[in-house]
Amino acid sequence: KNKNIIHSSKRLTIDHKPSLRSEFLRIREFDGFIIEDATDGRGYRLNRFLGNNDDSASFGAIAVARSLGDFYLQPCLSSTPYVSLENFTPSNDEISSFLVLASDGIWDVFPENVINIIASNILFDNNNKKSNKEKCFQVAKTIQNLAFTTGSFD
């Protein structure tokens, strides 16, 4: 391994959790509500009533306040994405930069620095003779398997 390279990470997004004040207010505006997640103690979940009367069954329970799916929870659940722009300038070492895209199921169980260490150890291992594509697949599978062992089902 090349021990001279120091890899750092930078978060490019924010978690749109139902407990975020701005998300909470938007959800309430559309008659949604937030419940504490008793199953895993990791936070709160968006929920809403389906129907037009007070005895309507509550339906939902999703750990994010924005999603591209889960249409049955709209308009409480927004599909408007968070967008950020970042200038990317590769360093002199052409392989010293990488981007990790993952769902809340990963970020809820691992902080960025853990993902950075996992990815760096695989991608920059000089003894690993796999192609870059194979190394990326190995990173993804390793993170997926570790997340599953910590209790994530996403």
C-alpha cells in the first residue's frame, strides 16, 4: 500500500431527515407527522394518514423526508433533490480521488471517515492487481456487507 497518500473526505450532501426543522415544518404543512423509530433507535420516521377521516390508518414510516420513490407518501415526502456543485480538480496522483454514492442505509450506520478508509484501503492497495472497475465493485460489496452486519436493511 502507498502509505504516503493521505486521503480525506468531503461531504457533498445533507441528510434530509424528518427531524430536520425545515423538513419537519414542510411535512407538517402537508398534514404529515413524525414518529420516533422504536425499532432501531436511529431516529425518526415520516408518516401520514391515508383517507379523509380521523380513523384513517396511518401509513408510511420512512426514515428520510425526500425520496424519488414512495409516491404514496407525497406530498409529505418531497422528491425535490438537494443539489450542490463542487469543483473537482484531480491532484497530481491521478488515482487519489474517488466519489462514493450511497443511500441513507449506508450513511446511517457509517460516518464518512469509515467509508473513506474502506474505499482507500481497497482502491489504493498496490498489491491488489484487480482492475479499477473490479476494485470499485469490491468497495461497494464490502460496504454493503458491513452495513448489513450492523443492522442496515437498505
